[in-house]
Amino acid sequence: MKTHILVVLLLVPLIFSLACGKKTITQPGPQMEKATLPDRIHLATRADAAWQAANYPESQRLYAALLKEPSLSRQLMPVAWERLAMSAVHNHDWNTAQEALGQWAQAIPEAMSSWPWNATKTALTEKRQGAPAAEHFLMSLLKDTALPRTTRANVATELIRRFSEQDKLASALAIYGLQYDLETTAQKRQSLETEVLQLVQGKPLSLLAEAANATRQDSITTFPKNVLTGVYDLKRLEEDTTLWPQVWQNLIALRDKSQWAGPFPFGRDLDALLTRMGHPRQHIALVIPLQGPYASIGWRIAQGVGAGQWYLTSQGMDLEVTIINSSMPGWEKELEQLDATCRVVGGPLRKTAWESVLEHGLVKNRAFFAFMSTIDEEGAKAWRFFGSPRDQVRAMVKSALANDITRFAILYPREPYGRAMARHFWEEATSQGGTINGMESYDPRQPAAWGKTVAELLEADSHNKDDLNPEPDFKAVFLPDTLKNAKLIVPQFFFYNENRMLFLGSQLWEQGKNPDSPLEASYFDLAVYPGGWWKNNPGLGMKELNRILQKTGQDDPEFWTALGFDFTRFAAGLGFLGSPLDPQTVNEALRSQQAFSWTIAPLSWDERGVATQDYFVFQPTEKGPLPADPERITHKRSQREARRQARMAALNATIEADDNPDPNSSPNTFSSKPVHSGSRIPVTDIRISE
């Protein structure tokens, strides 16, 4: 019945257009016979029948014939072009499909902005280049703000279908978020909330955990992370009731901080859990210095701890916090005498304090989360609540890979930090499939010699500065030094006509002064560095921290404040850790904390309890650090590469003219060689200069 209705609907405009048009069809070449109206209607009927029957060879032939009708209506034309192109796609007739798309766009220019035209092109792209290419094309459409909202909404729906079928839940949810932003009415947004709720409720816990981990930088209170968090937490709680403190935190945040278009979907669950389990109670401690050279850091941490306690108690949690001053003699005794209910300790901050904890045997029955970049027996005796040097270089390698860069150079200062970071970078880059094609070191006390080191790295030391140096065998340079020193080193690359490099810094850059002039900023257009926190983080954690500090009249937060705020909320959310303390139980509890709303760069732990921090990536600008934009960086690199290629072509043309002079002109006694690429041997084993 539906097929008959479709045929009638398609034929109505055709009948009208053919009845009003000429009855003679003229084509290039010999005059064709006159076609009667019934014949044309019959042609459209046969074409539709072939399409409905999935007889694509016949459908292609008949729609090709139908489109030759000069009086074919504009209303029917898009359907005919779409079916001709799609039939050709099914028949693997790529040329006809491509030609049909082009003629369709030529006949109806606005078709290229429509979903049917782009859906057909997507199908053609997938058949010719594969599903990843089709998904890439769809993503480009979704980002194209010039397209009609309805077209982009259809694109989003298609991407969601594809990702859902592949169990790429995190990718599907990301598209739902974009689609949610495209909708303008509460009714449509509520419909999307319901759709996502049904989607995630039907997924296994393992897939939900994977999606939660992949989206850990997203705020848990924004759609669709809010829906994912609620379902994920409730499913986890069914299997492990000791997670109640953490689940309670998240559900309260989802209820009070999320902007739901519809009713709060987890209200009944929260009420039932509060009735059955009550408000959670926790006792945590911190060991931090409040006197001496590190007192300012300790007090900043304490500021964040106070804000975290205020936040949780205002929501109904019974939270006790004990802060122990590790600068005072006898602090170990105070730690030892803590109540047995205190199972989680934050800190210490310094290696000497941690060694004292070990010497006094204080690690029994308490989980220590050290605010240190490295710690012995991590995941067994203690855990890290801090990023590591390897995390920093991992962020830099990922940033380079996002810009399709796999060939690197390392330029490091000959001092302990520089050597250690150079080794970390070499190990991380090679483990990710990259190659180290250049490595140089410099004396940090001899800035006058740094230019010579850069020239050696670029193999430009034997060339004039106005010449184009040989093409480097690397596209990014790791520079583990201060931003102050980087401001002296990076311009040296420009001096030797190399402005295409992506410069990769370390966290030391975060402590440096921003570029203070347009010229200095231009040197860092292609420079990024890792950061442990972002003061403009739009997530729930940062919003709440800022709100509490402003309400209580305190100073604006910085990294250490955020660390204390996050630790307090995180530790309060940990459930039962075993009695006596079981490291494996702690590790499992840590891996379950995927839905936490971080203020600092998100931390995660593997099955061994080893921490990884997913650093933010920034660019230094005159306005301060800004989140790195991979697309902008790629565009800037492409522009500079194009200028380099144009200059090389001009130089080679001049050289060729010099080497092949006009026979009527005076002979040239000089002969030049064309510009060529360098040919370094990749560094296969790291050797750090002492």
C-alpha cells in the first residue's frame, strides 16, 4: 500500500508538468519519436517500480531516460537525480554517480545544501573510499555552519546511527551533544534526552565505563554526559554499594546543576537510595606543609580543601577533614593517632616527608595519595594524585599526531631536567610510532651559542642565513626548557628561514611570562605546551570552586587550590577500601571514578593503580594561554608550507635558468645546485649528552 501511495505522489507533479509541456522531445542527434503522456507516465511508474524492487540496473537505466524528458518538473527532478545517483552507487558505476551528483547540483544549485544530495554523496564516498572517509565527510558537514540547520540535524542523525551500530558510544554521544545544541525548543531537546537515556540504558556496564573514560574531560552536568553519568553510576551501584558516596555526589550535581529540558530522569532513584542508604559519612586527612619554603603551596591546597568540604557538606554529606602540618615536629605521631575511620590521606608534598611516612610505618590501613610526580611502589604502597613527566610528553606527542606529525627532533638543555625530559619524550614518541630524526643539546649558561646549536640541528650551519636550508627530516621540535629561554631559542629557527616547525614545550612554560609583543607572539603561533589546569575550564568543578571562593571572599583559585578542591571531593567519593587495606580494592575503586568532574586536568588509574594525567594543551599568546586549536595550527602550517614551496620553485627556476643560459647571452661562469631535502638517519637509540 505504501509503495502505491509513493508512486501516486511522485506521478502527480510529473503528470502536471508533462500535461502543460511540449509533447515532442528533442535530443542532440536524430529527431526522436513523439512521446505521448501515457508513455511518460508509464516510464515514471516503471522507474519507481524498479527502485522499490531494488533492481538497480533497471532503475538506473529508466531514471536516466526519465531525466532526458525536457518537461520534467522541478519538483520531481531531485527524486529522479537522487535515485539515478544511488542506483549507480549500488551498481558500482562511480562515474555515472558522480556525474549525476554534478548535474543535479547544476540543475538545482541549492541541492548541495540539502540532505538528500549530501546523503547520496556520503553513500558514494563510502563505496569508493570506505566508511572512515564517509564519516569524515559527514563530520565536515556537521561543522559547516553555512548549511541549513535541518541538513546538519540529518547529518547528526546519520552519524549517530553509524557510531551506535559500531558500539562507538562515546562518538555517538558527542554527536548527540552537537545535535542538542542545534535544537531550539525544549520539546526537541527533551526528546533527545529521552533518546539518549534509552540508548545508554541498553548498553553493558563495560561499554558505559569505556565511554565515561573517553569523555572524562567533559562536564558531568552537560548533555549528554549528564545522562551517561546517571545511568553509569546507578548500574555500578547495583554491583557495589560501597560506591554510594561517589554516586551520591554525582546524582546531587546532576539534579542541582544540570539544565534538563525535561524532568530530572534520576529523581526517583535518588530518593529511593537516600531512604535506603542515608547521606554518606566520610573522614579524610591531608599532610601538607603550612610553614617554611613550601607554606604558600600548602595554604593554597588548604584553601581548596576548605572549599571542597563546604561544597559537600552544603549538599548533605557528613564530611570530617583533618589537616596535618608536615612542617611541625612530631607530625608523624599526629598522623598515626588519627581515628581508624580515616582511611584516605592526601599528600605529602615533598619526598622527604614521604620517606618519613615509610620510616614510621604509617602506610598500614591508609591509602596515601601523594602530591608528587613520581613515587616508589605506586599502586601498592601509595598512589599518585599528580601528573608525571611522562604525562607531559604524552600530551605533546598526541598534539603532534593530531596534526599528522610523526617525525620529531629534540633540543634540550644539558642539565638534569632537560636530560630526563628528553629521554621521556624519545620513549613516548617512539612508542607511538614516531621517529626522532634530530637531536641536539646546548649549555643553558651560554645563550650566545644557542643560535649555532639551532643551525646544527637544521643542518644550516654551512649556509647563508638568506638561503633556504635543506628540508629538515622532522616537523616538530621538543624543547624542554623555560618559556624565558624558549623566547630566545625559537626565533633562531626563523632566522634560518624555518617557520613551519611545531614547537612542543614542557609544563615549565606554564610558569613563564606570556609573549609581550605581536612579533614575539608570532614566533609561538605554532607552539604548544601541557598544563595541569585551566582557569577558564567550563566544567562543573571549576564553576563551583569559583562560586564558593567568591561567596566566601577569598582569592581567585590557582592550580594548588584546584588540586585541594578536587582531592577533597574525590577522596570523599571513595567507598570501602578493604579491612585491612587492600591495594587491589583501592585500584578497582580508582578505576571506577570515571564520572568525576575534574577542576585540574583529569587523572585516571590503570589496573595496577598507576596514575595518568590527561594534560590540557595550550598555546602561549599575548592574551595569556589559550587552548590549542589543532585545525588552526594545521591551517597555519599549510600556509607556511605553501609559501616555502613557492619560494623553492622560484629558486629552482632561477638556478635552472642560470645553468641553461641563453646561447645568445654572455656565458655564466657560476653554476648553482637546486634546493634539496636533507637525509638524516633516524635516532634509534637515545644518547643523552652529559
